[in-house]
Amino acid sequence: MDREKLSGNVKLVKIDDIDTDQIFHQSLLTIHNPEEIKPHIFGNLQGFERFGEENHQNKILIVGKNFGKGSTRQQAVTGFLSHGIKAIVGESFGPIYYNNAVNGGLLLIEAPRISAFTITEQDTIEIDFVNAVITNMNTGEKIDCNPVPNPVLDIINAGGLLELGKGAGK
């Protein structure tokens, strides 16, 4: 990932308060293989039950506020990684989910005004890490996002905290 900018097509799931059970149902917690987790993502979220069967490679997921609230459920991170999601942009994230995502190598971007941002699934957005700005490349509209700390970018670029740790001993 470029440390200055990231761009991708959009997938909208602009719903507030999505918990980890809606991302990956508790009845499936015995599944640990990423490819077996993948088809079940959002399987418990009304209106998005087929999300896991769709192709989301290289997309940027746009969500509402308090995304990932609730329990520590690693499958709720692994599933998005197995889909090839580049990043998730939301107004806010559950703190446990945020930490699990970053440690697992999934980039989360907080953009407090993302719900007011005019965007469709036909749009491409660009996230400028240096200036903390998100641009709709189709319309030119821009909004601010919270800066992503360099240590977080280091973890994401390494592929997760464990991968970063492996590189530290070299």
C-alpha cells in the first residue's frame, strides 16, 4: 500500500451500530479458515445477506458509525481480508474491533462526516493519508478524515502486527 494515498471502488453498507454478530454470526465461530469465513460475512445483516457471495476485491467499504461494536471476533476481521477489501471507512468504530482490525492488517479510516458524503457504488474514492482527506474521484467532492498514525500504516503495510514483528528481528 502506498503510504500517501489509497484509492478504490466503493461498496456501501451505510448502517450505524453494526455489531460483530451481524458481521459474522456467533453460530459459526468454529470456522477459522479465511476462505470458509468469506461467504458468511454480513450473513446476519438484513439486506446484505448475500454480501459474502459477491466479489469485493480491492473495494473500499463505507459504513456508518460504531461499526464492529461488541465482542472480539477475529472472523469479523478475517472475512473482510479474505474478500480483498482495501479499507473500511466509517464515522467511528468499536474500540476492540478497531484494534483487532489494525493488528490483523485491515485498514480502518475514521471519517466523522462520511454519512453526509455524496457517494454511490459507481464511484471511486481516494484517501489521502498525508492531508487526511477523502475525495470522490467522480464528483470532486472532498471530506476530512482522521489522520492515520504512522505506526498503524506500518502495521497495515506489513500485513498485520505479527508480520511486522517477524520483520523486526531481521
